[in-house]
Amino acid sequence: MPAAETNYGKNEFAFKMADIGINAGPRIATEIMQKALNTFGMNLEEDGGMGDKTRIAYRDVIGQGKNKELMDEVIKQQKLYYSGKGEFKKKIGQEQIDAY
């Protein structure tokens, strides 16, 4: 299946969130996911806390079959964080921006 047609499943999201968590920290990874979920109208507080509301919102979006769209949005938010753009609770330093 071509990459453009990939229907991302739980493992791909787990790997992506682990990757972000290792590089930026688990709270930033969760905040990125919350921001991504909010683009689907989930109305989550973007606090970086992985609570029931975030898990339910994730299941709702995945249940709508929007796996690819959600992954695209997670990647978009990840790029915003690593570029120093966007509004995040923790800012990335210029040294880290240069590294990414």
C-alpha cells in the first residue's frame, strides 16, 4: 500500500507519540496530540496531561476513521513545536531548533 494511503493504526500512533516523548518529553507529546485532536472539534484543554478526556477524544477520532488525518495533524503540530512556532506550554530553545 503506498504511504499516502496508509490507514494508521494504534501501533503507528504509539510509535509516533513515543518518538515525540523521547525527544521533547511526554507532556509535550500529549500536548501535541491534544492540539491535533482539537482540530477535530474535541475541545480539550491543551495541558499535556494524558487523562480520560484525551483518551476518549482519541478513540472518537479514530472511530470516525480519521486515522490518516489525525496523524497528519500530529506531524504538523510536531513540526510547529520543533520549529519554535506555535503556542506550547514549554518552548524549545534555539539550540534544539537547530538540531531538528
